[in-house]
Amino acid sequence: MAWWKAWIEQEGVTVKSSSHFNPDPDAETLYKAMKGIGTNEQAIIDVLTKRSNAQRQQIAKSFKAQFGKDLTETLKSELSGKFERLIVALMYPPYRYEAKELHDSMKGSRDDVSSFVDPGLALQDAQDLYAAGEKIRGTDEMKFITILCTRSATHLLRVFEEYEKIANKSIEDSIKSETHGSLEEAMLTVVKCTRNLHSYFAERLYYAMKGAGTRDGTLIRNTVSRSEIDLNLIKCHFKKMYGKTLSSMIMEDTSGDYKNALLSLVGSDP
């Protein structure tokens, strides 16, 4: 990875690995926070929102080794409501969390399913686009339109990656060579908007809190899943797009330990 890309990705992260990390005292802190009557929620927030996901997995192993209990199950028994949902989300390895949320969404118990990507379907779509354009004389324009206009932004980003591997050229270059006029312009606009993923997630977070009520599943999922990827960059786009900071909207729309944990994950304002 080029040094500049690594730097940009690191700058986008709001939750970083803790330096001088030792899982044993963290596990002990969590045990003491949940031992006896009452729970020290702030201690839980201070540990789990300030460690990377990989470090949380090590803490869970230490917790089990020291106290003979499953950390996630202990958290579930001690916490409740939206705060519990957020903290438990932090404890899943990323791939398991996305699989669980996708499964729950398909059962109808979550807000939506559009943030998830099926790698198999993405590859199939990329192959279909290639077959509809570069592989044949002429272009199956309806196939391009169907895929570009009916798939989510996160899914299309994966499709574009797979397409470039198959075609040895970008989706933009293929569109330019296979279409023309207003159709070419429209397709290129879709691709351009899709590639700005930070604006996409900023929009999802905004509409999770806009208006009456909060789509907590969307708010939790996008905050947790992007915190170790590009949440800082999403925050910058959020402020440009809506004239307010993500943290200020969280403060207006949530409360209590749930709010404090979200703010800790989101970090300081841009």
C-alpha cells in the first residue's frame, strides 16, 4: 500500500488501536464494572470504545481466561436497550457483525439491508456487465441500467472493483466506449456519485436521526462499521452537506450512556 493511501485511511479512523495495549487489565476493569450491584457504564464505554476491534477480541479472551465467563454474554446480562445493542455490536468481529445484521434485516428485525454487500452477487453483476458490453459486439444497455439503478452504493463499489479485475479497465472507461449521449452522461453520473462513499454514509447517518424518532439500527451499524475505516472523513462530508456536525446531531437525538458511547466512537468534531 502506498504511504499516502495508508495515511489517508488512518486519518479517516476514529477508533484506533490503543498503544501499550494489555488485555488483562482491561478485562479486569470490565469485570469490576459489572461485579455486584449496579454497573459502571462509563468504565465500559472508556474501555470498549477506545480499543480497536482486534483488541476487543483479545480482551474477550482474557476475560474468559481470568473469570471463566463470556464477555459478550456478561455485557448482555448487565446492560439493556440501545446502549446494550451498541456495546454488543462492538464485540462482534466485523465479518460476523455484518452477517448477523444482514440476517436480522432479512427477518425484518432491523431498519434496512442496503449497507450490506453479497460478494457473490457483486461478482455476478460484474460478470454480467462485462458480458453486456466489452464481451460482445454492441451493448446490452438495459443490463447496465438495471444494475446501476437498482443496486446500493456499497454493493456497486464492490461491483466496480470486480469489474476492473475482469475487464482490465474501469467501469467509467467501459461506459465511455460502449454508450454515448445522454445515456453515457447519466451512467457516468451514477458511477461518480457512487464512488463518493463518504457522502453516502453521511446521508445515511443524517436520515437515521432526521425527523421524529431515530433509526437506531442504522445509526449504530454505520457508526460501528465505519469507525475503524473512514468515519472521520464521513464526518467532514456530513458537516459540509448539512451545516452541522455529526456529534451535535447525536447529542440532540440520543441520550444517556447510549449517547456517550456514540460520541466516544465518533470522536472530536472536524
